[in-house]
Amino acid sequence: MPVFLVLGLIFSIAVAVFAVQNATRVDITVLLWQLKSISLVLVILGSALIGALAAGLFGAVKQLRLAKNMRSYKSQIEAQNVEIEYLQRKLAKLQPPEKNENEGKVTSDQ
């Protein structure tokens, strides 16, 4: 856990330095939407946040798809295990019973 704390602290310091170095004001135009005199650091961090959210959304969709496939595979495995048990019982009924080793031998006591 302390490793994550140290990495988080280093990342926070890097973000603070980045923000101080990119404090200039810029105008942003996206299609018909305009933002005037917004800090460059807000634009960059906002873009990074939107990218992270998009990546998280795609990752969540992939996780849901994998979980759905996992449930499907588990049900297939259960069905195949039931079929294996059925076939093993059927095979056991078809095989002749094994003879006991002492059954056919004549003992010297007789």
C-alpha cells in the first residue's frame, strides 16, 4: 500500500508542476462551440480525463462481455459434466461384472 501512496504523491507533484508551467490562456473552438480565455492546463487535463473515461467505458464493456462468456462457458461445462456422468453410468451397465479372484480357485482346505 505505501508504494501506491508514494506513486500517487509523485503523480500529484507532476500534475502541479505541469499546471504551473501551462497556465497560459487559450481560446478553444469545437464545431460551433467556443470557450474563450481558458487555461491551457484545464484543456489538457480535461482532454486526458475524457480519454480516461472513454478508456474506462470501453474496458467496462469488455469486462461485461468476458463475464457473459464466462457464464456461458460454465453452463456448457456443467452440461458436459452431466453428460459425462450419464455416459459413465451407461458404460458401467454395459460392462460385465468383474469376477472376484477367489471365486474360481479351489482352496487346499477342501
